[in-house]
Amino acid sequence: MDESIWNAVRASRGWLDAANGTGQAELTCRILKLTEEAGEAAGAWIGVLGQNPRKGVTHTREDVAAELADVVFTALVAIESLGLDARSVVAECVAKVRARTS
């Protein structure tokens, strides 16, 4: 990933820390934020499918991708908020997946 992503993750964590603190309740909210973002991705996919007859087709695949990117970014900030290096955690995850799939 581009260095600007990791810089943005760290900056976002710092901004949240300064605004909301770093206690357990705040960390809980940052982790729960993932659920909110995932729900938005699900809602966008429902909009692609036109699943709600009252609304019809309301979203594009690009909208879904943007919502999924929000999920990824929010997860990276949550990892950093745990006091861990998100880049290292993601690298470990990639190595684990590669070992299973090769």
C-alpha cells in the first residue's frame, strides 16, 4: 500500500485520540464503527440489486467499492487504536492467507 495510506491512518488515529480520548469506551466505539461501515456497504449492495421495491436501484458497484474502502480504512484505524502497527498486522494476515492458498 502507498505510504500516504499509512500516514492517513496514523493521522486519523491521532485526530480521534485528541478529540475523543483513548479510553476503553472510545476504543469500543472505534471497533463498533466497523459494523456501521459494513452496514453501509451492505445497504449499497442492496441498492445495486434493487432489493427494496420502493426505492429500486439506488447504488452502483462503485458506491459499494467506496463503502468497502471505508470499512478497510476504519479497520486500519481501529488496529492502530489498539496500539499496534496496522501495516505489520496486515502483512501478517497476508502471509497467513498466502500460506493457505499456495
